[in-house]
Amino acid sequence: MARRDEPSDTRLPDDATPDERREAGDRLRERIYATFTALAILMALNGHGDGLDPLNVLLTLLISVGGVLLAGLASDLISHMIVHNTVPSAREFRHMVAVASRALTVIAVPAIMLLIAAGGAVTVHTAMTVGVVALIVSLAVIAQLAVKRTNLSSGKRILVLAAIVALGVAVVALEQLAH
């Protein structure tokens, strides 16, 4: 029997099982949370001027996003035990850990840019700005893919995408107000 290539979270095959779809949704959800967290951190720190050390910004980003992902893992464990009256199986636990660890990939571009800034090739402000733009673009691509996969008419897709963008703008605005 030929082994099917593992589908990506955004391009599941039509014959994906409900469990494959749920697991892909879990991974995407956590990546979106991590993206918003990274976006909030970078936007808040970017407002503090160029006096920031890029390695300190990177450490803050890693700690903050890591904390959110660990909180998500704890949430998954607790909710699983409440709903199923048991601890997760080894497979379920591996999935939970994979969800949290894969979500760290959202900070790849900001991390690389901050390392480049640490080397002196760009300013910290430039590195954080590129990171913010990369995070916003990734959210836009995910939202566009989500809307595209629906069976809605073009007009309704535009309305749903506009609502998603409005929610994203509201999240960013609230995060900025907090700082």
C-alpha cells in the first residue's frame, strides 16, 4: 500500500479523516495564537525606540511565545482529562506536544531578523518591523486560505474575510492599548 504524503495543515486532501482535520485545526489554532502573541510583543517593544538590544528582544519573544504555548499545552491536558475522564494516550500527548512545539515556527522570521540585527547588519527597529510585517502576512495568508476553502459565494467570502481582518485589527489595537 502506498504511503500518502503527510498533508500540510492548510492543504488537507479531500479524503482527510475527521481526526486528521481536527489535528490540523489544533495546530493551526495554536500557530495563530502564537502569531498574535509574537505580534503583540514586537509591536510593544518596537515602540520603545532603537535603544533595545536585539538579543534581549529575541529572548523576550522566545519566553513570551513559549509561555503561551506551554499554557496551551496545560489547557489541552486539563480539558482532555475533564472531557474524557482519563489522561491522554501516548499518541494524544504526542499530538499535544507537536501542536505546541510546531507553533514556535511562527517566530522564525522575527528571530532570524533579530539575529541579523545582533550582527549589526540592520537596526533593531528594522528587524522588528520586518518581523511584524511577516507575522501580519502569515495571518493574512491563513485567513485567505480559510475563506477560500469554504463553499460560500464570492460576496460572502469577501464579507467573512473582512470580518476576520476586522477581528485581527481589533486584537492588534487592543494589544497596543495595553502598552
